[in-house]
Amino acid sequence: MFISYPDIKPKIKTVGNTEFVFCLVRKKWFTLTPEEWVRQNFLLFLTHTLGFSPSIIAVEKKIKNLQTPKRFDIVVYKNDLPYILIECKEMNVVLGQSALTQTLNYFSEIQSRYIILTNGNQTFAYEKINNTLNVVDHIET
């Protein structure tokens, strides 16, 4: 899936020697890590390019039913149901079997229509149709 990121960039501030990025969904500043950079840019893509409202997006929430409690990166809701599950990795992480397996574990609990796996440079998207995941090149908004 090709992502056309908007020209707008995440808000960054430096306090001492630490950089922080503002999350437009959580309305708070977070330490700027490589994964957080990808997450914040993808949130800008979701809101500014695809037009999803920040009010229907959840970030870094606990997935309760997994054996080891984990947090998903981003879930977009539609009609109060999970619509898109997004797993973000830092830019230098290869989106291989390990990353896909992690995302599918989250999907087993979240059951969204779409799954997206991204490292900011590469993005893979899948749509659940008749209990089968199919590769797609766009997301229906």
C-alpha cells in the first residue's frame, strides 16, 4: 500500500536533552522514539489524508484477552466497532513474519475490518472478507 503522507509534520519540542512529540489523539507530549515518530506521522495520514476524526481513533490501549497483556498502536473505529488495526514499527525494522505474527495476535482479539502494518517506509494492508485476509492497496473510508 502506498502512503502519501501530508505536508504537515508532528509538533516537536525539546526539554533539556530530550525531544518530545505531541500526539493529536491523546493530546499529550510523549518522548520522541523512532516508533513514536512513525505512529505520529501515520496519525497525521489518517486524519489529514484519509479524513478520519481524531475522536474515533484510539492509541496505545491495552488488549485485555492476550496471555501476556500488550498494547495496540492505533485502532480506528467506525460505528463504535474496530475498523482499522494499525501496528507501527520503527523505520529500520523489517516488516517480516515476526511483525506480522504480532499484528495477527492483536487482530485475533480486536477483529477489525482492516489490518495495517507499517514502518513509515513500507506499509502492508489487509482486509478481512469472509474470514479471509486479502492484501489491499487502499482503505475504504
